[in-house]
Amino acid sequence: MSAAPSTAWYANVTPEQRRSLTAASLGWMLDSMDVQLYALILLEIMRDLQMDQATGGLLASLTLLASAVGGVLFGFLADRWGRTRALTASILVYSVFTAACGLSENVMQLALFRILLGLGFGGEWAAGAALVAETWPAEHRGKALGIMQSAWAVGYALAAATAAIVLPRWGWRTVFFVGILPAAITLWIRARVSEPAIWVESRHEKGSLWEIFAAGRLKNTLVATFMNAGTMFAWWGLFTWIPTYLKKPLTEGGAGLSVLDSGIWIIVLAVGQFLGYVSFGFIADAFGRKRAYLLYLILAALLVPVYGATRNPLALLVLGPFLAFFGTGYFSGFGAITAEMFPTRIRARAQGLTYNVGRVASAVAPFAVGRLAQSYGLGVAFNLTAGAFALSAVLAAFLPETRGKKLD
């Protein structure tokens, strides 16, 4: 008797595919944890270092700008050195400089460490997505990348749990010190994860960054890049400030939750993110990349204003997972669609460029939302992100449909 349809796709997974997915997922999960620690303790950092909301948002923006550079840099290194080497280097960079943030004595030092952290943060996705895309078959590529992307939600929950446990006892500096732990997994990656065969066979081919913009590719490159920029703006503008929104007093336009309660609310959000990431891969493999994008982005655009207008803690607890489901799940599709758009010799740098140029645009988001919130409150400022979701949905309609395409 054959395996049940719900599990049959996983029955023939090879050890190589399993290890590549595990390595990329662990790297992405811990990347998420390290980066999200800042958002979860931002209120305490602002009080201690005497920062206002605009400055707090600016530092988040600097991290995103650095991650755009890191994404392009490590994408280039992944095409030249190999996927696993670039993945290992990126994890080491973001781990070391997350811990260094805990040593900051002033805003300038913290900004410097956040910039250096951002280089590794941006590089991890480019290397990890290429590694998974090149080791998994076309019919299951969306599922595998969805599972990898879902690790971001697990990392988000780990960050929330870390902040809830460590922050009240030892302060925000110790929260950052926990960020050094991901460096340990690089030893396993170097020992157990092989380079994809398709990369090994083509590693001597010389690819040019300009091929990404060649005739026949230019339109798709620009559509994917700007659509991703819109989704990045929306995500970082919204989820950078949700923890602060939950903890702010009711008199200041927040939900007035305690540190512990806000941590629980964030973990519930992370559950919604996880389910959104995983489900997107299955939907994209079954019905196509474009349809899945349109579904998620349109519903995210509709849910943001409702969430921003809500002050009741119970209502926020119920709405949060739905917002997180549709407001994050679409990221699972980007690794698959861009892997299928570009040849192996330029795949990692093309993915790094198209993904991380979006971070340049998204870098404006935390600052813009924080600045607008100073005058109108975070609930109103969140509407900026609703507009970005809507614009991204329009651009998604112009994406090519690449479902089922085998990599060259």
C-alpha cells in the first residue's frame, strides 16, 4: 500500500536533502532569533540609552540597509565559494555581533554593531535558499523552502521566550549575549552538509551580475525585486513595532501588556507565522506561485488596519495569528520563484540581489512608522504597511508562473 497522500511527498527525501534543509532552517531560525531580540527589548534600550522612537526605528533601518549589502556580498561568495561555506560565514558574523550589541555603552556603538550584524543577517538567506533549492526536486521545492522559511517563526518565538525569561532577571544586555549561541551549529554544517551537485558541476562557469538584467530577464527581475521590496517594507514596518505596541501603556496608544504577557502574545503571533510559511509552500506547489502570493498579500492588506485599530488584549490575541499567517507566509515563495528564474551560475547572487534590494526599501519602514507614531500613534502608523501590502499584491499579478520548472 502506498503512503498516504499527505505524507507521500516526504517518503523519498534523501539524507543529503534532509541535511541541506536542516542546515538552512537552523541558520534562518537563529538568524531570526538574533535579529528579533532588538525589537523585543527596544523599549528597554530606548529608556536606558535615552533614545526616542525615531532613533530606535533608525537603528533597525541601519540593520536592514547593512543586510542588503550582506545579501549581495554573500550571494556572490555563495556562487564562488559554495553554498555551505557562505552559509557558515554568515552565521558566524551575525552571532558574534549580536552578542557585541550587549556591550554597547551608547547609541553610536549599538548602531555600529547592528550594522555589522546586518551583513551576516542578509547573507544567510541567499546562501540557505540556494542550498535548499538546488538539492530538492521541482515538485517539492516550494514545500522545502516553505519549511525553511517557517524556521523564521520558530526563531521569532525563541526570541520572545528569551526576552521574557532573561530580560526581567538580567536586563537587555544579557538578552543580546544569548545571541552568540548560533555560532555552534557552524561546526555541524561544515562537517555534515555537502555542496549541491548542480553547483559542483557548474562552479567553473563564470557568471556576471549583469546577466540578472539581461534581455528576457529584466522585466521579471524588476517585478520580483519591487514586489519583495513592498513586502519587506510592510513586514519590518509592522513587526518591528508590534512588541512595543503591545507593551506601551493604554494612555500612550498601546495595549498596556506586561513584559511576560506581551511575550506570550508574540509567541502566539509566531505560531501564525509558522503555519503561514509552511502552508504557502504547499499552496504554491499545488496551485502556482502567483495565486498563492495574491491570496496572502490581499488578505494581509485587509487585516493590518483592523489590528491597528484594536486595543482590547483578547481581540489582539485572536487577530494576531491571522495577521501573522497572511502577513508573513508569502516569504516562503520568494526562494522558489527566484531559484526557478535564474541559472545556477548566477542563482545565489541573483537571489541575494532581488531579495536584499528589498531590504533597502524596507530599511525606511521602522523609521517611517516610528516617526509617524510620534504624532498619530502606532495603530495609525501601521496603515503605511497596509498600503505596502496592497501595492505588492498588484505587482505579484505580473510575476511569471514557474511552478514545476526544473533547474538548469
